Amino acid sequence: MALLPADPAAAAAYRETARRIRESAAPQAAAELGRIATDVRRSIVTMIDRAGLGHIGGDLSVTDILVTCFYGVMSVDPERPRWEHRDRFVLSKGHCAAALYSTLAHCGFFAPAELETFMAPLSALNGHPNRVRVPGIETNTGALGHGLPVATGCALAARLDGVPWRTFVVLGDGELQEGSNWEAAMAAAHHELAGLTAVVDRNRLQQGARTEETNRLDSLAGKWHSFGWEVREVDGHDHLALRQALAGSATGRPVAVIANTIKGKGVSFMEDRVEWHHKVPDPAQVRAALAELAG
């Protein structure tokens, strides 16, 4: 199967917008990233409403991280999704595919109209990212605990080949209860993979309960530090703080960014509520959510 084709007009707009954000003064950059994040959130609500399926709470919490990565930090080309020198991005919490698809469409990796097919029969945009058909997807994810090991392999490959591209991986915090993450964390530190950045979407909620009630993670910064990583903790909805935290290693070690977020961010009745892990809003709730996101 072929990849979905890029949208040249959207890709050109993305390149210009990303250039402007990276060259702008902080207030202008923050305003532009915030505008894009709001557009992505509106797309997420619409997609999940149409599909009747999804993980809206986590999608909304991770949006600012994704937008900052793609528009503020990473080197990618939507018209050349397999470009050899691209930065690699892995969404380990693959159940939040709606947020990634919306971000990729905004960047021009494929036409925004494709978002209307989210989770439809035979759509390329199924419930978890699939690299076979969707440009911008480096690896299939959804079975939690796999993304960081894959990203560690990507970063090690870059090291062995002597190339400068970087690898970014976004993990859910509940996902860190999977032991495979800590095996990969130990290996990445051992190999001093400074080109690897792991971002934890720390919304403190997982399916069914709070992380600290299910299997305590704190002190999360202390855990990453003890595994030999450079650790940064930021407000995961502050685009400028995220951009600074994603700037690269200062110590020659892999970087763990703990991004403190709010599940359901941007929609007041969804924020910090566990039931919105995979609850689908009814029509009245959709209208209310879109009204809030309209500003």
C-alpha cells in the first residue's frame, strides 16, 4: 500500500509558519503555537465526534507537546516523509493517534480532508498509528511500552552512522509502569544517546484511575535521573518552556522531559477527569467543547 500523498499547499504553509515561529520573539512564537494547538484540538473533537471512538482526554493533553515538536523544534519535510536526514518522532502512547494525525495534517504530510476518515472502515487513519500508509509515522504503536525501545534503537542507529538527526518519543505516564521502558532507559544512558529525547505526557491519569493510585510513579524525575538521564520538568502546556526543554542535551546524556499536563486540556468539563480517557462526547458536549476552543 502507498503512503497518503502530501498536501503541497499545506506543506508550504507549514514550512513558512515553522520558520517564522523559530525566528520570532518569544511572545509572537508563543501566540502562534497556541493558535495552532487550538486548531489541532478543534480537529480532535470533530474527529472523535464523527468516529464515535477515540481517547479524547489524552489527545487534548498531548497536543501542545506535538505542536511544539513539529513547529518549534524538529527538522522534517512533509513532502519527503522518508527523507534520510529527518528527525525521527515516535508517539509511544499510540491510542492518542487523533492528536498526531491532526498535527501531521496541519503540517501537510497529507490532506486535512483525510481527517474526516478517522477510524472509518479501510481508512489509513485507524485507531493507532500505522507507518505503512500514513506519512510521518516512524513505527506502529499502541501496545504500550514499545515506543521508547524503538526510539532508543533509532538514536543508536544515528550514533553508529555518525549522522546528526535526533529522535523524539512521547510517552504516557501510565505507560511507564511497563518494564520495557526502563530497560530501554538503562540502555540509552549506557550508550550516552544524547540525540534521544523522551517526553512524558504527565497528566497523572490513566485508564480507570490516577497513576499514583494504580502504581506510584513519583518521584518521576528522580527515577529518570537515577537511570542516568538529563531531566527537565516543565509545564506541558507552555510552548516556550517546552521548546527550551526540547532544545537538546547539555550533558551528552539522553534527555527526559517531564511535561506536566492536564488530561482533557482546553475543555473545562473534561479537564482532569478520568472518565474522559476514552469517553466520547455527546452532541451537546461537542458543541460546548468547540465553543470553548473557539476562545
